[in-house]
Amino acid sequence: MTNNFPYKKIKGELHWFDAKSRTGWSTKEDMKELKPATCVTSGWIFEETKDYIKTFSTYSLDDDGSIEFGEIVVIPKQWIIK
């Protein structure tokens, strides 16, 4: 990593809810048990606005000095737990 790496590391982990779905037929009990998934993200912040945070967990530094990003997630701020 270079000294002028422009992205801030996420402090600890970002915990957030994500939608879950189920296909096919479900009983009333199945419906009652269905809850959002709790997700955990660590890595770097690419961009943050009042509405969302855009993160990445891996990156590569190419020979020409450019950066490529992997494991990109955009999380609505309303979904963030902590």
C-alpha cells in the first residue's frame, strides 16, 4: 500500500441488515420466522453520502499506478446497525 492511498479504512466492522427472500410455497410459520440477514463488512470506504456508504474489501495496485477494486458493496445508511 502506498503512503498516498486515498481511501479510509473502516474502523472495526460495519454491521448491517440485508434483505432475504424465499421462493416457492411457504407456511405461515415460515413467514413468521423470516428475518433480514445480518451482514458484516470490513475493508475501506470508497464513498460515503448522507444516504449510503460504498465499500470495498480487496484491491490491487497495477503497474501503471491505477487501483482496481474487489468485493464492492453499496449499503443504504438505513440498513446499518452499527
